[in-house]
Amino acid sequence: MNNIPLNFAASLYGLSEAELQPLRGGHFAHVYGFNRNDRNYVLRLTPPNDDVDLAAQRSNLTWMACLAAHGASVPEPLPSQNGNLVEVISSPEGEWLAVTFTQAEGILSEDIPLDQWDDV
């Protein structure tokens, strides 16, 4: 699974591969950051996997979009140029899923020193 369809995924969102910067924190999916209109976004590419449910991803993103539209502090999904919240990309390995949403503010938990963690 070394053939990440990054260039094709970028084009689905009107981007070039050169605009994408790899982000830390993706443990299963491949995550990339980009900026559009002074906002930071994340492009997440989920590799082919039997445990990944396309319908569940669509449902989750639809719910996130609804919450964001009503003022909740959640990442806001960005539809592709085709108007889809989830894009399916076929490859020799199987189907990759591409989604894009605003980048949450804050810092990664792995950047917080352990002595600053508490039970609260």
C-alpha cells in the first residue's frame, strides 16, 4: 500500500500535491494540511481496509457539517469539487477514502508533557 493516490485526491479538492504538507498524528490514515482563504484544512486519506465503512464515514461527516452549520465547535467538512463529503478513489490495492475538513485548533496531545496531564 505504498501507492497513496495523493495527486488525484488533491485534484478532487482543487489542489495540487505541492500545496499539501504531511501532518503528524495520523496513525492509520494519511493526513495532510493545506491552507485556503486563510483557513487551515486537513485532507485525510484512509487506505483500503475492510474495517472502514463508507456509509459510516458519510454519516459522520454529514453530522459534523450539521453541527458546524449550527455553531458547534467541530471541524467543518469541506465538500470536494464534485460536492461529495467523501470521495472514493479506486486503486490496485482497493478503495481509498478521501475527506477534507477544517483543522481543529490546539495542540496534539503527544506535544503535552506528561507532567501536565491530570485526572480531570
